[in-house]
Amino acid sequence: MSVYILGIESSCDDTSAAVIENTTILSNVIAGQKVHAEFGGVVPELASRAHQQNIIPVVDTALKRAKINKKQISAIAYTNGPGLLGSLLVGSSFAKALSLSLDIPVIIVDHLQAHVLANFLDFPGEEKVKPEFPFLCLTVSGGHTQILQINDYFDMQILGKTIDDAAGEAFDKAAKILGLPYPGGPVIDKLAQEGDPKRFTFAPAKLPGLDYSFSGLKTSFLYFLRDQLKENPNFIDENIHDLAASIQYAIVKSLTVKMEIALQNTHCTNFALSGGVAANSALRAAMVQLSEKYNKKVCIPPMSLTTDNAAMIAVYGYFKYLKGEFSDLSNIPYSSIR
Ligand code: KG4
Ligand code: ZN
């Protein structure tokens, strides 16, 4: 039997709607918000307003692309947190109103857990190799960095996390220091392709256990550039590729070192990657290397499913639907990790 879930994601600066049939993506529409680029980061108030403008056309397009009638939808899954409260309220209020008008249930979804479950999505006509429980997952996004043990779709145990900035934030802040546009992660990734990652050394933080810290890296990058610019005001322009490659190397190294310790100390036979920073080409390559070194299978979602998207919200909703876990309309979105 086919279950059709409409997913709605509005936790940060992307308005997204997707329709899936069981775990297969029929549509996954994402409207980004260019309005934040000139501010070098997401402006919450502007994000909420842009979600208000985008939500109806985005949902409408998702239904049209999926070629289904809204009466066929089994349930609506929406992001309930963590995220920007004003942004979450737009998606959640829309989802609740639509569920009332269609007389179908709503399902609340945790954004971070949904990033992990993006590994269970399929595209039409191609069934992907999925992770097997229990598995380790490195979740790296603009707001979060965690190593998790995934025992089941809903049983996710945090083994380590960042104590300050997230990995995506480290990329974005480094890009800002270099005068690059927001979000800086993809820009650094692209510039780094033609750079020498060993040209400049930025040491990763040394923290016990599986926790991360990125704020020291950002500060040493800032001070290094400040000193170099005193000598040569064109230092950044003249070395942009090597600078991008070197800071990317340091961030990826920080992530890899802890993941390696986690792999050495686990009985899990496989691991996965998730979150926006999972789009990073150096990180993807490093995870494949770890997989070969430790002979453990690694699952990495396709690029389009790593950054924020509603298909991952829908697939989390699908697994909850199978358990009959619906929510009532009184649920209020939350802004920080629970
Ligand atoms: O998961 P996501 O789309 O949103 C959050 O939930 O935060 O992650 C966004 C983050 C941003 O910090 C962005 O710079 C980073 O993911 N990112 C990348 C790349 N693509 C996106 N970082 C490094 N390399 C990339 N290719
Ligand atoms: Zn995200």
C-alpha cells in the first residue's frame, strides 16, 4: 500500500515542501532566500517574512511536480524544531491549517533527526543502499555537530557534540573573514578545489572524548590573517585558493579525528554522514577513506539531500506514520536541541 506524505521544512532560511510515496521522492522543492546574502548570515525577521511569501507557491509546486492530488496525501509532516522560532511558526501553522482543511493527521518532526533519516530516501527507479541499525552518524550542519549512535529510526544516542560553534558555522565564519558571501561553506569548498590544503596550518582543537570545538580555529584564522594583512594588504586575494583549502583541511581534519576514534570504539558495522556540511567534497572523501581503513560500510546521501530539504522531513514522517504516531494541533515549535 502506498503512503503519501507531504513534508514541510521552514526551520532556517530555506522554504521547502516535498511529497514522498513510502520512501521514494516524488518531488522536493526548495526556495532559498537571497535576502540574507548582504548581511553575511541569516536575519531571523527577514527569514520569517520570506517563508510567508514562499510557503504557498512551494507547497503548490511540490504537489504539481509529484503529480498527485492533495486528497491523496495520507499525512503532513512538518519541522517542529530546532530552528528559528518565527520561521518554524510559518511552516507549522501552514501544516496545521492544511491538515484541518484536508482532514488528515499531522506529524511533528525533529530537524536534526530528519537529517539522519535522509539516508533512507530513494529516488524513483533506484533503490539506494541503506544504513543498517545500529550505525554511527556524523551530523554536521550550520547549527549542529554531533556524533550519534542510531539504534532505530527514533532512538538516536548522542556520543559527542560541539561545545561551541558548529562545523557549518566554522565554514561560514571563515568565509566571512575572507570576505566571501553567505553561506560560505559551498564557496570555500569550490575555491579549495584549486588550492593547497597544506600551505597554511591551523591546528584543530584538542578536546577529550568525542566532543568538538571550532571557536579556537576561527580565532587563529582571524589573527593569522590580521597579521598577514598588515604586511600585505592583498594577502587574501593573492592566496584565496590556498586559504580556502587550508581552513577546509583543518575543519575536515577536526571532524575526521573524532569520527575515527568513534569507529575504533564501536561495535557498529557501518556509519553515515548527514547535514548540510555533508555536501563538502573533502569531508565526503575523508569518510570514504575511513570506511576503507576500518572496513565499515559508509552511507552518504546525495548532495541534494544533505542541505535542508523537506524530503528528509517527509521520510521521518513516513516512519512515524507506520507507527501511528500522530500529533495534535496544540504542539508548539521549539528553537533549541531537546
Ligand atoms: O543542514 P543545513 O542546510 O542547515 C542547517 O540545518 O544548519 O546546513 C547548512 C550549512 C551551512 O553552514 C553551509 O555553509 C554548510 O552547511 N554547507 C557546506 C557545504 N554546503 C553547505 N559546508 C561546506 N561545504 C559545502 N559544500
Ligand atoms: Zn539542517
